[in-house]
Amino acid sequence: MNEVKLLLNLYYETLYERLLERKGDCLSRMELLLADEIRERGFREITPDKAGAYQEACAAFLEERLEIYNPTGVQYTFEPTSRKEAFELEKQLDWYDSEPEFDRLCRAVRQKVRPGMTQPERQAAVGEVIRQCGAYPDQSILAGYTASPTPQKLPDYVLATVLEEILKE
């Protein structure tokens, strides 16, 4: 495995560990942010009983994100696909385009690679990448929601906002 791939895998593993450790905090913050966002945006179609379903969606999205970052997660149980195929599938499933963000993440990782890196050096480099880039694909989600806030995008937005806040602490 080349050093770039190794650092990228460590990036996901580090995100997994940090978020798993703070999962309870994520859930409580998401509940508060969701209520604030519904009120501030005036999403009248989200009645109090529907707000519970949105909260459940936020929690499910957190579980999904943890699974994506999990070093022994679902991404290792299927045949590997090319990066291009993965992005084509994401374009069909997601309302946001994360390909430019992924390219920025890969550039940031490549810039941190040094020959003969030790594990502590790799971990320090990954910490810098997380501070610089955040948790992929949060920036794409935040930009898409900010440009056009809708109730359908709200669970993704709430999760991305909370994850970025927690990673900055």
C-alpha cells in the first residue's frame, strides 16, 4: 500500500475513533441544532411530530457516517470499485457533489506524505488534514444546504455542522 493510501485510510480511521468517542455528544447537539434550524428557517411543514422523524434521520445519518469511516466497515465487504464508479453512484444517490471536496482532501493528504514516516508522524499529519479539510463530505453538504436550504437536506446539514464543531474542539 502506498503512503498516500495509508494516510487516507488513517484519516478515515481517526474520524471513526473521534466520532465514536463523541457519539452521545453528537446526538444531543444534533437534537438542539435541528430544533434551532427548523425554527430559524421557518420550515412550517416540519410539525412537532415530524421533527421526531427528522431527529431519527439525523441519528441514522450519524450511524451511516460512522460505518463509512469504520476501518472494518461495509466498504470492505464488497468488491472494490474504481473511484470514478463510486462517484458516479454517489451522484445518483446524493443531492450534493462531493467530488471536488474529495480531490482537495487527496491533495492535502499528498502534501503531508514524507518518505519513511513513522506512525506518530502519520497521526500528526492526519490531524493536520482533519483540521484543514474537516470530515469528508461535510464541506460539500454545508455549501449545498447554505445555497439552497430545504427540509430534505436538513438531516445531512445538521450532522455535517455538528461533526465539524466537534472536530474543531
